[in-house]
Amino acid sequence: MKRFLAIFHARNIEFFRDKSALSWNLILPFFLVFGFAFLFSDEAREIYKVGLIGESPEIYDSKTDFFRLKQIQFIKIADLEKAINKVKHHQLDMVIKNDGDIHYWINSSSVNGHILERVLKGSELKTIAALNYQKQTVDGKQVRYVDWVLPGILAMNIMFSCLFGIGYVIVRYRKNGVLKRLKATPLTAFEFITAQIMSRLILIVIITAIVFFGSDLFIHFHMIGSYFLLFLVFTLGAFCLISLGLIVAAKTTSEELANGLLNLISWPMMIFSGVWFSLEGSPDIVIIIAQFMPLTHIIDAARAIMNDGAGITEIYPNLLALTVMSIAFTTIGSMMFRWER
Amino acid sequence: MNDILEVKDLKKHYPGVKAVDGVSFTIKEGSCFGLLGPNGAGKTTTVEIMEGITRQSSGEVLYRGNPIGRDFKQEAGIQFQSTALQEFLTVNETLRLFKNLYKKSMDLDELIGVCALRELLNRDTRNLSGGQKQRLLLAIALINDPNIVFLDEPTTGLDPQSRRNFWELITSIKKRNKTIILTTHYMEEASELCDEVAIMDSGKIIAIGTPGELLEAHFNDVLIQIPEEDFIINLDSGDFKITHKPGKIIIHSDNLHDTLRLLGERNVNLSRMEIRSRNLEDLFLELTGNDLRA
């Protein structure tokens, strides 16, 4: 225990004195949360970009409701040729020119262009209104997109901090001989590894709490579940991801290789774990693969707690999956661990 | 003195390389044992096997008659040839970190005094000079009050003053009845510090004994060095056994009195003559046929 505490204490000192790393670990998550909160706030959320040639959008307003849709960003452009070129390169989804008649251009390979075309034409088909459509609204407190995406952003930040935080440090220690020096002492690999895990885990939990409550002051997250359960999910998730980082760091001696391997792990998780969009309707294979990713379980459980007020019974499959993965990763990482090159 | 460490037919083979090839020797308790040799001779590998850091291909290392085990790390102090310390820690914090890794430890205040670290206690270890860092690494090697201390080329890269200061430190440690195993390719260092030396080359020990014994066994002459322009004798006369160095003539003499008399009779100007005894470097070159490979 004395040896574990010595290494744990030294690692904490190292982290807190490394001002650049510390500030990066604190500032980056705030940037991420505020940046994405702005990008995905309903007010700022314009999905489509349409170029209007020559005239301001107000002139089009009287023509059709299409030009009042807040999901479309209308951009005034003087030169038709340049605008068409932007459509060709998917920088604009559509270009509209009004010379009495409305002319529009879309890229035949652009899905957004086709949807806009349907909306543009549909908005003029008065017969649609005659059909018997009945609008139903969803009751209860509204879950904004930012509320839905935030657990994913927090979990993604935890993932990067865990994987790169532990992976890089151990590879650097091995490369410059710190590990060899420690190997010459009675310190065991288990003591060293657990000290590194615990140090990183506590730091990540503290930083995530600071980011969560700090951001909440401005963004006012939708949080109707148990803070304790959320703490449990993030802590277990962080432990699992640190263990995964340990596998990469177990033998690697090159920071470049470690960087590549960590990116290889983190990017698929970022894409397929549902950080940005729901996996509903995705191909079965994607959903199956996602179940083997720790990030998926962290995000699913955190979203369920924050947005739906889920309890332990609803999220226990996620907790179980994270526990099993944590045990597996820690065991593999410890078995593979080498002090030296 | 009892044998504290015994190395028996130690071998370490890597694919295509016999780094250590059947090395055997014993080390007496309280002595300073020097393992000498050029770079690549196999001395670091030998020492790291003795430390328990590297696993041997075959052979064994006995500590007080028993194979070295896990507890050996509590008994041994190690200073590697090159090592890094955890960053952002001060000298004091680094010492305390290592102190807490052992069951027993030397009194920190005493250790700080012995290794002359008192002025450096609050300094970040990244800001130490080469000599200061070596003193800290030595203090770490001694922190568990070890019976046996391994020092792998501890003065490589130090300036002459720092090196001599380090030698004084080692001498003071020897006085505490610690057994020291020192690898070096500085023969002067070995002469100064070691009670017994083993010379290694190509993974084998090619000579072992006290410096005095080895010199006596291999040499019975002294060297007289004279500037070339002062040596006006016909070199083909066969009167002297000589070797050349740029601008100098080295005369090998097994009877100094007779050689000096003969040189005087031949009217050789002896005013710039230098006479010296054979040393370990001569022995090393004699045995390995190599220059010291730095």
C-alpha cells in the first residue's frame, strides 16, 4: 500500500504541476461543451444551406413559406456561376434565382439537394394542406438536441482523456527509462498500474464534475435522473477506458505507434457509439459492433439517466457490460505489461 | 571477507549475438569490484542480469549462496547507465518517492549530506546539471541502505572535477562496508576505486584479479617517453625496445637504471623525458588489442 500511494502521489503531483497539460485537460472540455452546445442549439441549428442569387431573402418571403423555414440558412450570392460551382462541390445544397419564375439548381448526387427540392415544391402544393394530417405534440419537458448530445460529448472527453492520458504517459515512461528505474525497486507491476489507473480516474472524475457543473451554470442541462448513478456510470466508464488505454501502453515503446493505435481505437468509438447521432435504424452490424465499445454503454446509460431519469434497473446492462470489459481489459493489460523496451 | 555474490557460467544470447558468453566470478563482501571493457563488451548486460533486471539465457547468480529472488531488490541499490526520473518532482520529492518503495531506508538527512544534495532539495530534477543528477541517482541507489550497490558507468559524460567528486563519494560509501560493483571504461576510475577488476571483451572475461596482480602478471617494464627530435639514435641499432607515438618515442625498459645509463652514453637529451609505470589502460590495450571504444 505504501508503494502504491508513493506512485499515486507522485503521478498526481506530476499532473498538477504540468500546467500546460492541466489547462488543456480543463479548457478543452469546456470548449467542446460550449462549442457543440452552440452548434447544436435549436436556435442556431440550420441544416441546409441555400444560395439566393441577387436579391435578399425578404423579397422571396411573400412567394412561399419555404423561405421562412428556420432550418434553412439562406445566403445571398451575387454571381450565379460561382454559386453553381459551390453546389457542385457540396458547399451549398441548392441555389435559387428569382427572375419572375423561380429557377433552382441542385447537385444530383446530393441527398440534401433532393430533400430541399421536395420541400420547395411541396410548399407550393396547396393540395397537401387538404390532406387529413393531424399534428400531435409530445408532452413533458422538452429535451433539446443539446441535452441529447451533451452526455455524448462528456463521455467523448472522458474517452480521450483516459486513452491518451494513460497511454502516452506510460509509453513515455518506458521510452525514457523511468519504468526501468522503477523495475529495479520492489514495486510490482500491479502496484504501478493500479496507481496510474487510480490517479487518472480521480483526476478525470474531478475534471468531468467541474466541466459538468461549470457548463450547467450557462447551458442548464436537462438532468432528471440520479447524480449518483451518473457518477457511477462515468467512473466505471472511465475505469474501463483507462484499462483499454493500458493495453495499448502495455508494451509499446514508440509514442508515434501509441498515437496511431489510440486513434485507431478512439475514432471508431467516436463515430459508432452514438455521440453525434442515434444509431436507431443503422445496419445491424453497426449496432452489434457498437455494443462492444465502452463508449456506447457510457453514452446510453448517461443519456438514459439525464434525459429519461433512468434508474439502476434500466441501466444495469450497460453497467454490467462496462464491468466485464473493465475486468477483461485490466487483466489483458496487466498480463501484457512490460517495464522495458 | 566472505563472498557476497557468485556468478556461474552466465550466458545471455540474443539472435546472432552472444552478449555474455560464459562468465564466472565471485565478489567479496565489502569490496569494490570493477567490470571493465569497451562499449559492447557485455558488461552492462552482465550487471543487469546480476541485478535481476535482465533474465539470463543460462547460468546463475547467487547472493549469499542463494539464487537471487524477489527480496534481492530490497538488498540492492542500482544506478543505471542512463535513466530518467519522473518529471515535475523536486529532488526532495524524488528521494521520498523512492524511500517509500522500500521496507527499510537510510536516514534521509544523512543521505542528503553524504551525496551533497542539501542545496538542491527544492530544485526540479529536470534542472540539475550532469554531476548533480548523478549524485541524486547515487542517493536513490543508496536510499534503501543496500548491502550491495551496482553502479553502471556512473561518471560517463561528467567533467573531470565532477568525476573526482563522484570518486570521493564512492570512497566514502566503501567505508560504510558496502559492496560495490562498478562498470566503467575509464581505467583511471577503476584504478582509483576498485579492489578487484575483471576485464571483459566480446562477452567473455579475459582477465581478473586485483589491479596490482594483473599488472604484475602481464608487465615487467616501465615506459620512458622522449620527444622524437631528442632521440637521435639509429633506430635499427637494436639496443632499445621502442614503440612510436606521433612525435614521441616510447622506450620499454625492464631495467630502468641500465636504460637511462645507456641513453646517457648515447648523448640523448633526457631533459624532456617522462617515465611512468604500466597502468590498467596499458593492460586493457594489451589484452583487447583495441582502443577504448567511447
